[in-house]
Amino acid sequence: MAPEMTTLKGKPFSRAELDGLLRRTLFYTPSFEIYGGVAGFYDYGPPGCALNANIVDLWRKHFVIEENMLEVEGPMVTPHEILKTSGHVDRFCDWMVKDEANGDILRADHLVENVLEMRLKGDKEARGLVHVEKEEDPKKKKKKEKALANLEAKKLDDALVQEYEEVLAKIDNYDGAELGLLIEKYDIRNPATGNPVTPPTQFNLMFHIPNIGPSSSLYGFLRPETAQGQFLNFAKLLDYNNHRMPFASATIGKSFRNEISPRAGLLRVREFLMCEIEHFVDPEGGKKHARFHEVADVKLNLLDRDTQLSGKTEVSPMPIGEAVEKGIVDNETLGYFLARVQLFLIQLGCNPEKIRFRQHMATEMAHYATDCWDAELQTSYGWIECVGCADRSAYDLTVHMKRTGQPLQVRERLDEPRTVEYWAAETNKKEFGPKFRKDAPAVQGAIDALSDELREKLSVELKEAGKITLDVPNFGDGKVELTPDLITIEKRTRTENIRTYTPNVIEPSFGIGRILYALCEHVYWSREGDESRAVLSFPPSIAPMPVVLYPLSSHPDFKPLIARLSALLRKKRIHFAVDDSSASIGKRYSRRDQLGTPFHITADFESVQKNTFTLRERDSMEQVRATEQEIVDAVVNMVNGEETWEDVQARLPKFEGQAIEEGEEERKE
Ligand SMILES: Nc1ncnc2c1ncn2[C@@H]1O[C@H](COP(=O)(O)OP(=O)(O)OP(=O)(O)O)[C@@H](O)[C@H]1O
């Protein structure tokens, strides 16, 4: 259930107020709006662009530069063959249902989730535990009223409440058939109309490009992730890295998903900025990480698979070192990135208590993945996945290697020949060929692509269950069942002088728009709960506009002072603005608090006489007074993270001044 949110200062959080602020101040605005708009597309205005750029800048410093990652940038248009090989053409789908009467299309898992959440809310209201807020906006009223009419406050049976909670805890794990059963069992209907819906069908989320070039023989898609471009460059990157392993590549770029029902503003859109890392690691030796000790003590809020299976959502805060040691997180490299992701989110200004890491259930993970954790941020929409961290094993490199014949592998000369054990998966040609005929190569490809780890698991399954099921992208419904007469999986040994292996890939994948929006929720508050005195407390290095200069009035004596300050800040490449509007200084400060500006420099009459300026800090509204150079140096240091406001206050004289904040008595000229 969506949690009751509070602001930074512990007051009730209002999404409508924040959303209104972000749209009014042009953080973001619907795209193509004067033509009526298209769902799932947003433009960023000046503060949104600056905030986005600062987040990406920190991301590059925190990951790419810190870890010497190899950055690559590839095209967004991707030919069909590549995405067919990667499995996206056949499997990058969501389940959708249609309103049987009016044809409204809804995403099946979201429908189940929304309706069950509304019913639980209705139950809580009937028990007097919460009050469901009625929609005041007349435009939205109609739709919401219809929804509430279908889902009125109604007490549910205790056992049903528990069932609903269990379904919600596992909502990401259901396939189409299971969602269909839930819809039927709980009589789930389109909440906007009360009409029944059709059984779920699959919808591929990629945008189709019908012709690349004038002929239509080559076609493709807009990429749904940036990862494939990195995998295709693996051999060149390995060469660039002097054949040294491990190493990571990284890409910052747009991805596209034709979401069935874009919703929740920036959280589910059809075009978004992704920052993705592919860390290539030797699968042997437990996927250790040389710098793991640096993060071993970082405590993460972990929501593991077993806890979710029991229908619970409580997190256990645990140092990542302990989580890897206990096998809760599969390996050091994955654990290293989880901790680094948390440190990044905290540096951005996210509230550590509103960050958790949720492990994927076995059924939720791609079949090739060995472990997968999402970094989720708590928002008024609930816990939202903002960073996916998956161990993709050797799947991607293997399938592209099979398809192209290019060696996407590492060859390592051994000092001593060695005997190695491996799991051989061999088909019985006599039975296999006739059974699969023209599909035999596709099935064989899927078998060859299995990692050693998976083969070991499958050998047990084959023995115990008498069959195994594999995903085969180019075959029937995408699944094939193999029995012991068709395949043998057994442990064997061989001697090697050169070791050839396909690296495994640990992939942290960031959606910048989701992080940006969740961050805004985390740093939003208002003075004395007054919406018109809203504040966005971004850290100085992340704030869209870290400094604003104010002449106290339009008096001409202030102009040269502002020009001098501007020149100094420009030289230091600090993003600033001058607010010389005629509004009172308190109003002007307040306007900039709403954009998250942390530092305000004002030129007043003392500045003209003594060349000293006031510097105000956004959150505390406290001020110091010092010379032009001292003020600029302090701002530069704070924006670059070399000093804090407390450091500056300790070394520069405090300025009491007169009451100048909006709502208080204004300073006189
Ligand atoms: N439609 C979208 N709009 C905005 N960001 C997205 C969208 N889809 C994915 N992302 C971002 O990209 C990241 C990596 O994508 P990934 O494929 O792991 O997401 P996903 O599991 O498909 O997300 P979801 O289950 O929410 O659709 C996500 O953590 C998220 O931040």
C-alpha cells in the first residue's frame, strides 16, 4: 500500500502541492501540450535540465571516473536482428487487458495492484483507521468519483485482507495466466467504469522503426535499454583495456519503452534517460571485488526474497559485508555495486530512510540472471524501482557470440596447464534432430548458452523432476521441455593451457527521471506548512541553480556590484542567476527557495560603502556578511563540497540584519 508520506520536516506530504510547484516552476511539463499532449512524454524546463545535468554529472564522477569505466555511446535505433538475439523481440512484453465495453487498455498487473490497494484503503477507512481524501479538483473529480463508487469504503474479511496483502507483496511475479486468475477470483474490473476486462494478452514494449533507410528490408526498434550496445563492443573494449579483467563499460543515453499506461508523471514514461553500467567479471572465484572492503560496513535496508515470499515487507538493515557472507546477496561484485548505488543516492540528497533494496523473486528474474536487486525509493506512489542491479551471468555475450560467430570471450594464458571440471550438456542426436527438425539449431543455441552454474542446477532438476524447461526465443511459445532421452547433463574434466571464458555481467541500471522525481519528493517541505513558502532542499552541488544574486533595489549603485560578483562567479563556472525584479527581497528569496537555490547573495547599501555582501543559506535562513571575495570563495567551496555552511558560519561574521523573510517585516532600504 502507498505509505503515508511526510516531508523532510515531518509534516504531511501533499503530492498535489509538489506536483503543482514542479510544473509551475518548469522543472518539467507535458510535451506537445499545445497540441493536446501525448501520454508518457515530458519536457524539462530550465531547473529540470539543470537538475538532470547535475545528477548525471555526479553519476559520471561517482561511477565512471571513480572506477575508470569505459564509457561508450551508441545509436538509439537498433536493428531487429540484435534485439531478436537478445530476446527482446520475443520477451520484452507486459500484460494488458481491455475494458470489455469501452475498449480502455490497462496494464494487467497495475490494474490488480490499484484495485486491491483501493479495496484495502476502503477497508481501512471502514475500520476508521484512515480517512480517504476526496478529490477537490473539479476536472479530476468525475474520474475519481467513478473509481470510488466502484471501490467504496467497505470492511473486508480479515482473511481476505491478508490474501490481498500477500498478492500485493508478490505483484511483480505473476505471469499473464496468473494475473487472469487473480482478476477472475477477485472480480477485478476497470475502476473508471466498473466494466469487466478481457483476459491478459502480451504487448511488446519496443517502438518499431519500419525502415532504416529508404528500403524496408532493414528495420528495427528504438532501444529499450543501452546495454546491448555495450555488449556488442565487448571485444573492442577488452582490447582497449589491454585484455585486463575485470572492467566495466558505461553508457548515458535515452531509452524508449512504449508503456501500456504511462502514469505517475516522470515515473513511467515512454522516453527516458538511462545510465547503465556493464561490469564484466570472471565467473570463477566467486565474483570477488578488489574494493569490496571499502564498502563492507555500509548498511543497506534489504528486503530479501524469503521475506517477500512470506508476504511481508519489513526490511532488515544489514552491512553489505554481512549480507554477502551470509549469501543473502549472491557475490561481492553485486554487493559492491549495491553499496555504491546507495552512497550515490545519499549524495544526491535522497533520504536514507526512504531507500531500500528489494531482491527479485526467482520467477521475476530473467531466466539467465543469478541474482537481482532493485534500489527502490519511497515516494507518495509507494516504493519505486529507480535502479535495477542484476547479475546477468554470461547470457548476453553468449547469445551474441553464437549469432555472429565473433569471439566475445576472454583468453588467458595459464602458467601451468590445469585440469578443470565443467558441466557438459549434450543432446542425443538420434532423438533430438527428428524431434525439433528445423528448430533444432535454436534449441541447441539455448542449451549452448547455459552457464556452468545453470547446467549444474538443471542436472539436478533433470534427475529429480525427469524434465527441464528452457527459454528458446525463436521457438513456439518461447519455451521448450527436455527429458533425459533428449539431453544428458553431467560433470566432466578437461586439461587446458589457455583458459577461455565468457565473462559474467553485473549490471546496475539507473533511470534518471525516476531518481529526479523521487529526490524532489525527498527534499520538499514548506515553512510552517505554508504552501507558498515551499522549499526544495537539494544539496548545493545538485541544486539546479546554486546561487542567486540580488540587488536590494533598482538603485543604480548596485549595478556595478552585481556585475563584479557575476564576473567572479562566471570565472569559477558557478551556475547563477541575477534576480533584480521589483518584488521585495523576502519574496525573491522565497521564490528561489522553491527552485532549491541554496545560496543567496545580496548587495545593499553597506555593500556600496564597504564592499561587503550578505550571504543567506536557504534551509536555516541564517546569514553571514563578508567581502566580495570571501563570499564568492565560500560559495565556490560549498558548491564543490569542500566546505559546509557550518564551516562558513564558523569563520565569517554572522549577519543579524533586519527581518527580511517573506511573511516577516521587510528590510528597509
Ligand atoms: N517507463 C519508464 N519510465 C521511467 N523510467 C523507467 C521506465 N522503465 C524503466 N525505467 C528505469 O530504468 C531502470 C532500469 O530498467 P529495468 O528494465 O530494470 O526496469 P523495469 O524492471 O522494466 O521497471 P518496471 O518494472 O518499473 O517497469 C529502472 O530502474 C527505472 O529507473
